Amino acid sequence: MVREAPHPPYPPSSPPPPPPPATIQLAATAADEDGRITKVEFYNGATLLATVLTPPYQFTWNNVGAGTYSLTAKAYSTQGLSKTSPAANVTVSVNQLPVSAC
């Protein structure tokens, strides 16, 4: 019997860029056809942000500075298999007022 890795979690939708310091809500949906999900990890690039052990798989990332971030979620099954979501790129930027000539 061939076992497949769990379905990858779906990346969060890309909201409009928040001003820094920002709060970013991350959520993932994960399922496994022949087992159960044991945990979902949330990453910024290669940096682990949080591990969530039970559904709903959600995490609030606080005090995020200005920059561009590549966010993913990685789900693990009871069979020890894992799958990573496609990256969701999020930019946090400073709102700048328009400059007018007087």
C-alpha cells in the first residue's frame, strides 16, 4: 500500500499591506486521507514562527516590521509524512503621505 503525504495546507489569502508594526493573521487548512494531522508549522522563509497541534490551525504574528515576507505552512501526518503549502508573499510597508509643492 502506497501512502501519500497529507494534502498541503492552503496558504492564507494576501490581505492589503498593513503598516508596521503589523499584526498578521495566519491560518491553514490541512487534511490527511488515511490518518490525521499531528501539527502544522508556520514559517517565514526558513524561520519557524509557530507550531499548532490542534485545529483550527491559526497563528497571530505580532509586531511585524516593514519588509517582504514569504509565509508557508507545513502539515505533518501520523505516518510521519509532511507537505508544505505554496508560499504567500506579504509586504508590510510604511504609509507615506503625498508630497505637495507649495
